[in-house]
Amino acid sequence: MSAYSPTDVARQLAGGLLSFPVTHFRPDHGFDEAAYRENIGRLGGFGAAGLFAAGGTGEFFSLTPAEVESVVTAAAQEAPEGVPVIAPAGYGTAMAVEMARSAERAGADGLLLLPPYLTEADQDGLAAHVRAVCAVTGLGVILYSRANAVFDETTVAALAEDCPNLVGFKDGVGNIEKMTRLYARLGDRLTYIGGLPTAETFALPYLELGVTTYSSAMFNFVPEFAMRFYRAVRDHDRAAVYRYLDDFVLPYCDIRNRRAGYAVSIVKAGMKVIGRPAGPVRPPLVDLDESELALLADLVERLPEQPR
């Protein structure tokens, strides 16, 4: 059983930067558990407020349910005290329910509910999906609104009323009006998380909408820079934020935008650049080519000293 209540998890996540570790693979694409555990221990020393195991950056979409449980178990065992571990659940409702139960077995402290697989759904169907998952777990649940599961404020408000353990909303859409309506309706009832690819690009304007934290993929390989950027955002230091964007984040995004799926691939490339390779990405993703890897290495090299 988690040491965190759903409210505790929400409060903890709202107050700091969120780490989304890559999942380490061997050259044959099998899960490299030893390397993954070592990396969780390393990342735990840089002050993240929460650790999301096997999330999007962790290639949830390419893992089997059994592998997800193994990854979450390893993260829960290696994460430092005081850092809650959030597990994923997704696909169809029946599988998401089973994954919620699996997360509790694995020792997770909360749950990130990803969009259902493939099919479109209306608001009533999405609400039923969320209620089914919330009903089978005592963990705090965070909705991930994106792709084929974009929730409107009326649906989220009803779910917040019906599901006490619904504690968070992660936005992967970038619709300013939707976020304004949601925060105006629910205020601090939920913790709001920025979840767009390379969330640093939206962090400052989103802070004004009540989104106090975000998922940092680059925390994997430039953790001190990621924390420095986050502190500048929370301090409303516009000059520093835009300097960091111009110097690193936006050129990084230029590489990321070269091919579909590079939002994940570039993070594993970053691990390789700093001498902590995490193995290849699994299909259907592809790795950066050598010229792109060199561009990323040059960007990282120009940052102030980063720990390896």
C-alpha cells in the first residue's frame, strides 16, 4: 500500500518538476532492468517532485502489461524516499482496470491514465472509462487529456465530483481556452500538469493558467538544466526562461521535429550523448541518425557543466 494518499500525491506533484524516465532496452530490445534501476537511483538525486515510470517517454506504448509492471516495480524500489512513483494505465477500459491493479501490486503511489487505444469516444464514454479505473484503485489518478481522449471542463468537473481519487489533469492538447475554462471551473481541486511534447516551451504561459508543473523528458540527460529552467519558470523570471529557450530548448525542438516520434527518440539520444546509453527505441519509433546525434551533442556540450 502506498504511503501517499491521493491528496498527498497531488500536493507533492504540484510543487516541483516531474521526471519521466526512459525505459532502458538491450540491443535486442529486451528490458534492461539493471541499467534502468541504476538510472532511477541517479535521477533521484536531482530533486524531482515525482517520477512517472513507463510513461510516454518510457515507451509505454511499446511495453507489454507484464513489462509495465516490471518497470514500475523497479522504479518503486529504487526511487528515493519522498519521491512518489506514478504508474501508467491505458488501452481499453478492461486493460486499464487491470493495469491499475497491477500498479498497486508494483508499489506505485499514483496512476497516470492515458488515452484509450485507437478508437474515438464521446464525453460520456470517456467519463465511463475514467470512473471504471478510479473505482478499482485507492491510488490518486491523473487524467491525460490528448489525442482521442480530450476532456471538456464539464466532464472533468463531473468526474471530480464523483471520483474523490481523481486528483490531477495532464494537458497534452495546448488549447488555452480549454485550460482557462477548466481552471475557472475547478480551481485547485486538481493538480494541473503540462504534458505537451517538450513541455518547457509552454511552461511559462501555462503557469498563468494554474499549471504549476510539467513533464520534463530532458530531465533524463540534462537534469540540472531542467531544474534551473523550472525554477526560472516558477520565479516568473522571463528573461532567464527566454534565454534558456533560445540557447537550448528551441534548437532541441528543431531536432525533435525532424521526424515523427522523435519526442522520445531524442531523449534516448541525449542519454547516449552524456555517456549513459539507454539502448535503442523500440519500433515503431526510430533512433536519431548520426548527423542528428552530432547536433544534439553540440547543444549539450554548450550547456554549463552537466553531471554524467
